[in-house]
Amino acid sequence: MNRRQFIKKAGIGAGVMTSLYSFTKAWDKESSKAVWMPVVFVGHGSPMNAIEENTFSSTWAKLGQQLPTPQAILCISAHWETIGTKVTAMPYPRTIHDFGGFPKALQEAQYPAPGTPEKAKETIQLLERWKAHEDHSWGLDHGTWSVLKPMYPDAKIPVYQLSLDVRKTPQQHLEMAKDLALLRQKGVLIIGSGNIVHNLGLMQWQEKAFDWATEFNTEIKNKIIQRDHASIINYKNIKNSTLAVPTPEHFLPLLYCLGLQQTTESTTFFNDTATMGSISMTGALIQ
């Protein structure tokens, strides 16, 4: 069946078909410039990693050099919790110093990456059933910029954020991530920034991790490899979860990364260690 026969059989008017054809050509033109992007979960830990040269920041820097160059970066950070789902849509997001008690050099650090109102609108359209909204007041919190500063130090790639809706269940967070898959095809690098194990209340100045932290981290890694997403969603049923995940915000970004994983993709881990006893720095690259 040729194009003219298809139009006649489908009952599509010439004007509509012309518009559809133009849209398809524009889509193809944009898609041809893009690369199907990996997905990255980063255990971000201390904001000092933004300005310190250490194993964690060095690994992030190498990762930034090895990944395909993104057209934009969407970050789901543990440090932006909201009622409802929001997407930053300002052209120039501010650098948020959402912490205290750190050196002046960190307080004065900036990450002047541009925003991307266009990608924000596209993201909101993809999340239509979740009723996502534009945000013009947030910016880039340290869950985002402390990682991107070592990864992409020139701060030229547009960056925007997706919030964590506190009313959603872990299952809903993972399902919402699936609706973002098209962004990967359009050159958007999606980063989940949190920690598999994050318990500041039990943090100590030591390098060795507590046994319970290591055990929980290992169990989650095994379930990621097994693609047992159901068990990860129900992480509260896993031994030591009460200690490892006393509050969900640092764990939830991992679910977005898993929700974006395609059936043919595998996972490799980096920075696979713990610090201060109760903080897992494990990162995951899905591709």
C-alpha cells in the first residue's frame, strides 16, 4: 500500500497528513542528532565531593568523559521533595546551597549550567497522567550539582530537575519513570542521585561500613542484577532496611533508574563502597 492509498483508506485528510508528515520529519531530524542515552544512579554522599579530589569525584569525572555527550541532563535528586510532581523550567537555574556547616569554598561554589524550558515542557507532556507542573523557583540542589560539577565541569550542558512527590508510593515512582523513556532516545541523560544506604543518625567518622549497611547494599545490588524490581520496590521487607533506609528520599531515585531500564540492558556498578559507616556510595550505570 503506497502513501496515497494509506491516506484514502485511513480517511486522513491531506491537511492533517501534511501536518503529521511535517511533525514526523521534525522528530526524525531531532532524533537523528541524538544518541540513546544510558541511565545513571549516583550515590552522592557529602556535598564536599563537589570540590574535593577523591575517589568518588574522580570516578564521576571519568564517567562524564566516557558517556555519550548529552543534549540535556534530567536529575532526580533526593533533596527535592514536593507535594505533587514538579519539573524545573527556568532558563537559568540557581545553584542551591541546601546544607550548613561546610567550608566557605563549598558555600561559594557555583554550577552555572543553563536550564532547558523546552525539555521541561516535553517532560511534563510525557508525565501528563501524573499531572506534573512547571517550577520556576527551585534550581539545582546539591544532589544534582555536587555530582555534575566533577562530571561536567564546564557546566555547558542544560540541566533540569524532577521532584520527588512525597504522596507517591515506591511503585508509582517506578511506574512514572517508565513514562520518561522517550527522553533517552532524544539525548537526555537521566541521573538518579541519592544513596542506597543513607543513615545520618548513625554516621561515624570511619571508613569501614557497618555490617548491616554492607549487607543491605549487597542485597539491593544482587536484586538489581537479578532484575528483581518487585523486591526493590518492597525494600522495607528486606533485612536491615529500617537501619539502611530510615527515610525514603535517598532510595527513591534508584527506582527511577530501574524503571527506565530496558529488557536488553545490564547494570554495572561504580564507587561500590561505603563511607562514614552508614552511607553507601554505590553507583549504577544502566546501558
